Amino acid sequence: MPRIPLVPRTAVLGAAALLTLGAAFPAQAVPVFDPLPPHNPYAGPQGTATMHGDTGSSDATPLAGPGTGSLTPRRVALQSACPTVLVGSDGYPVALCTPILGQIPTVHLLDPATGDSLAQLEIAKGSLLGGVYAYLDNENRLVAVDGDRTLLRIAHRRTASGGWELYVTGSLSLASAVPEGDSVTGISPDWQGRVWFATGGGLVGTADDRTGAVHALPLPAGERIDNSISTAPAGTAVATTQATYLLTASNDGTPAIVWRQPYDRGPARKPGQLSWGTGSTPTFFGPRNGTDYLTVVDNAAPTENLLVYRSDTGTQVCSVPVLKAGGSGSENSPIGAGNSVFVASTYGYPYPALPDDAGPSTPASAGFEGGLSRVDVRADGSGCDLKWDTEVRSAAVPRLSTSDGLIHTIVRAPALPFTNTTSILDSFFYAEIDPATGKTVRTHYLGTSALYDTLQMVGSIAPGRVIYQGTITGILRISNS
């Protein structure tokens, strides 16, 4: 008889509480959330090329999650926080991690069968958020900017001895455009093969490592960029601490602003956020071409709003209060697919470290209540409607699969059941949520203690129904056994 692992009683109680959150919702047919943003020819596979799945940052994927049956979670201990796990067309995951000791960003090539590290490569250290965002290009190379303000393309290959190695195939200094003391916070390729970048100090630029051309545009003084950026055929979307932008570039790569929309940034940073302003990487979505609209959340107090704009003109379609059932504050990029947007709360989430310039939060602290909302844009584009609002305590950026029709995330159960407290003894569960109703339809216990803290990082659904989820100490590999 197989040995059955013992799960802490608090974890069982936590799971029971999680499963009751959506119990009042009636069962509905699986909705269709299509289309996704168009595939960028200079990026890797759709769904696994960027932290947010694609260059439009939809946080949706055409790949299916683990499916029904018994799940097997495996913890890969890397002694690092691993916010970015991407998968190339060759099936090999590539992770960008920051070690707990030394905090020197390190790239790992992972074994697709186990999640173990096959090779690693250190890159120059930058700011806390610098080096977090990266993407895979169409040759399965990791594209990132290191702490020396150098654009890198990092490939992997077999060695003569049969092992693996990571190596830099190309580099381009951005120091002519990015001043010393500033750092790149987000990068994404456009449809011409240029790499767009944004910096914490409020610069937006393009870099072409085929020609060596680098151009940058400073946004208005006082505006910081603390999240990543998104690209679509229409242009590049950037959300600063005060406004949302769409930009394009001339033939030589010089960026220009197409439109700017300010938002309510609130009186201060909220607990569970890393900066004073939106926590969103702007998301392209839409029912016709996957990029009809652009969405972010603001930082209004006490209740924040989901803002939707027409991508082409910047005209505001709607402003809808969200996360009313739980904590109304978010550091996460929304999911966008078809006419629907989903946004998760991070209000009160306990981060072990904050950026040096984060500033105090108001209030100084709060419990982690959780929250997940769905908003639909009306078919005629005349406005938006809140479809449901729940208290799911998502501890990761949720990911929607258009293949299995589920939202996949990690939820955090308190050591003291039915409270909003957090501690190092909390338990973590893989969860599947019905996007039609907001109901949690399945959970699976992953582990208890801070070792399993997913720290509001993004999970990546890989081919073969495998999920790679970064944690504060490494990676969780969740598969169907």
C-alpha cells in the first residue's frame, strides 16, 4: 500500500475555506476567451515567450494545464527567487532568478523532465526590479538587460562532454541612452525586430542589436516605470506611476508618444504594492484582433478601478471599481482575453523586500484578504460590466488557459483558518478557477512554510500540461502523474 503524505490540519481547513469561496455560483458552460494577441515573429512560442505569456502581456495561453487526475508537485530548490520561467520551441525551460545570498541575477536552463538546473550563468547585478523581466526570442535565446545596462542574448547548447551550457551570443550597450544609476525594468520586441525598453527613471527607448542603434525618449519628470511593457502591431504600451501611454517609433527607431492617459494614483502606495501607482504591466486584449483594447488598474483609494482604453486612440471605454469583495489594490498585470479582463488583488501581501524608493504605504500594513474580479467589455464597446468579484487569496499572477477554459494560480491559506493573517507557517495550494463564475473548482496541496511562497510571481504553463511556478526559494514543477 503506498504511503500517504500527511497534510497539516491547518492546510486541510484552509483548503475547505478556499473551496467554499465560490460555492454559491451556479455551474455554467465553459466560455470561449479568444482571440489572444497576435504572435510576435521576433518572440518565442505563444504563451511561454514572456513573463506574461506573449508580448501583448495577455497572461493567457493556448496551452492546457495539468488536466484531471492526480497531480505531482515537485519543489526545485535553487536558493533563489525565480520570477521568470519561459519555455522555448525546443521544450527547454529557461529561468531568470535572483539568489537569496548575493542577489546576482542568474539564468538557469532547466531539465524539462524534472525542473532541475542543467546549466547556469550569472549576469551583472542591477536594482531589485531590474533584470526581472526578460523574454525568449524566435531562436530560443533569453533577451535581458543586465545591471551594466547591456542588452544580452543568451543561448544554450550541448557541450562536448554531453552536458549543457548557457552563453552570450550577442550584446549591445544601452549606456548612451540610459544614464548611470538608472536601470531597465521592462523589455519587449516590436514587429520590426527592435527591442523596446523602459527604465525606472522614466525613459522609453528602442535598441537594435543588428545595427547598434539606440534611441530613448524621457517621459514627463516625476514619472517612474516600475512594471514591464507590452508590444503589439499598433505600438508599445507603457504604464508609469501616473499615466498610461502608447508609443510608436520612426524608421530609425526614435520613439514618439501616440497618446497618454493619466489615471488616479491615489494618496500613497498601498500595502502589498511595490510602488506608488499602478501595479499593472499594460495588457492588450480584444474580441476582434486580440489588441483592440488596452487595460491597467489605477491606484484609487479606497477602491481601485479597472481602466480600459481603445488601443488606437486612447479613448477611455470604461472605469470599473474592482476587488470590492477583498482588498482593493493590485501589483499584478490583468489577464485579458476576448472581451474579458481578470484582475487579482495583492493588497496586504507580505513582500520580504521593497525597492529602495518604494516609500511608505498607507496604511502601514494590512492583512492579505485576497480578491479576484472579472470585468467584460460590452459587445458594442459602449462600456464595461463587473461580472463577478470573489475573495480568492491568489499568491501568484493568475494565468488563463484558452485550451482547458480554466484560470490557474497558487492560493495562500493562513495558518489560522478563516483569517486574513499571514505567517511563515502558511500553506500553499495549486488552484483552478472557473472564469465563468469565479468559483474555485479544484485545489491541490503544495506545501507549508515560506519555502513555498510564490510571492505574487507568474506561473508558466508549458507543453505537456506542466506548470512551472517561481517561488522565493526556487521553482515548483506541477504535473499530472
